[in-house]
Amino acid sequence: MKQLLLLLPIILWDGYFFLNYLLSLRKPHPTKEWEPKVSLIIPAYNEGRNILRAINAALKQDYTNLEVIVVDDGSEDETYERASSVSDSRLKVIRIEHRGKAGALNAGLMLASGDIIALTDADSFLERNALRELVRRFYSEEVLGVGGQVRVMGRSIPELIQDLEHLRIAMFRRAKELDDLSLAPGPISAFKREALEKIGGFVEDIVEDYATTKAVKEFGKVVYAPKARVWTEMPRTLRELWRQRKRWILGDIEKMGGGFTKDWGFMLLSDVIAILDVLLPPLLLFTNFWWVLLLWWGFEALTMLVSTAVEGGKFRNALLFPIILWFLAVFYLSLHLYGYGTKLSGKI
């Protein structure tokens, strides 16, 4: 019975977001049909292998009032040459000295003529309707930014894990962040030019997307566009994944504030649930309460089967989600403890 009581907080926590996700699917989110000029900026550093794929996806958008600006951020490979080989009147390609991603975005912003400034990454490709879906979510004057859904390419185990993780993120954003998005992700986001001008351009930071989102939200709303989707490359090994997420968590912790549903309170509460996610499966596996483990497995798999049916993906991967959830709980709990320790030591 104690094991069942340990399961209850997990079911209540995940069930709360799953219920809100289901409710969000029945409730239409506000949109507006308009077609302002969009400037899509693609910063690129040593992306010769990927840049043509990103450009072609951008130019094939079902959105006509568009310009595409590729900013070669001082690449040491053939990025600039390959980008410049594309002949299209809507495309501009420039080369700057290496300044980092935010610096490249701001260089592109100086050239942009659109009222909406959209972003994607050179190692990503937008689905054909992505820009239109982003623009539709600027449904009122107070909406200053929009973020879309990120999905992960690749077939390695770490890439599979990250794609399921982003499916989970898509569930959370539909459930709780449709009209108050905490992060407009770098691979697929858009901002009103006036909002970026108010904050002095994209924020120079190791997590420039999070920092820019927070700065823009000082003046208005940033919302989620669930039908705007991008496919991106992510770390292919666990070592690379740890390095990337360590950079993200340290950048996030530096800017976190208060509040139960946001920032510190939410993060600490999620870590309590993560501890239960880590401890409960082994505990149940080595006791006679295997039926509780099956109950947990079935519930978590069901939530992912539903989101897979809605958002897209492979159903067999969703059935494996409870195993991946356990790994993610261990991974992020370790990552957060590292972040807390770094914060308490005064290094950030």
C-alpha cells in the first residue's frame, strides 16, 4: 500500500497536465488571418553540411510575403559559399566576423525589412506551413512573440530520447503555456520588430532565446503555436547532451525568478516528482507490487500514445516512454543538482 501512495503524487502531477492537454485540444486557440512581411533569419556557424536544407525549407514555405536572411557567423567551412549558391530574389546572404548566435541574429535584424522577425537554425528545417502558423498566432496587439514546436531528427538512442522529450514539452505547452509561453525556442520563433527594438535587439546571452523571451514579455505576451513545427538536429551522444543541457540549465538558473507555477517553485516541485520517478520503478520491480508498476507504465504510455497521435511520431516509441521517463528523471535530477550546487557556490 505504501508503494501505491508513492505512485499517487506522480499520477496526480502527470494527470493534471495530461487533463489540461486534452482540454486544450477541444478548445480552439485564438488566431488572426493576416500576411505581414516576414523576415526569416538563419544564423549559421560552420553549417556547410546543413545550410542548403535549411534554406530550401525556408524558401518552400507556403507564405509569400517573405525574405530569408542567412548570416554566416564567421564560419571556417563552406557555409557562405553554399548559401550564396542559391539564386532566389527573396534570399540575402551576408558574412560577419564571428560574434556568436545573438550577434549573428542582430546582424540579420539590421538588414531585415519585415514587420515580423522569424528565426530558425541552420541545422533545422521548417515544415511547409510553419511560418504561416507562427504569424496566425499574432492574434492581438499585445502578442509580441510566438514560439513553435521543436522535434528532433535522427535515429540514435539519445536522439530518440530527445524527440520523446520534446513531445512531452509539446504536451506541457499546449496544457499550460498556450497564451503564456516561457520560452520561444531558437529553432522556431517569431517576434514583432517593434518588440525587439524596445529591448535593443536579441539579448546577448548563452541562452539567448530564453533571455530574449523574458525581455519581450516585459512589454507584452509571448504565446505558443502548436501547429508550427521544426525538425532539428540535437546531440547524438550522452556526453554531448550533458554539455548542451548543462549550458542551458546554468543560463536558465541565472535568470529564474519566483512563483509557484513558474521558475524556482515549479522547478523544485518538479524535482520532487523526479525523485519519485527515479525511486518508484526499482522499488516496485523488486517487491510483490508488480501490478503497481504495470499501472504506472500503462498510465505514462497512454499519455504519450495520445500526444503521438496528435503531434505525430512513432507509436512504438511511445510505448517505451516509461523507460525513457525514468532516464530523463535521473538525467535532469543530476543536472539540476549540479545547477543548484553551482548557484549556491556563487559561480553563477
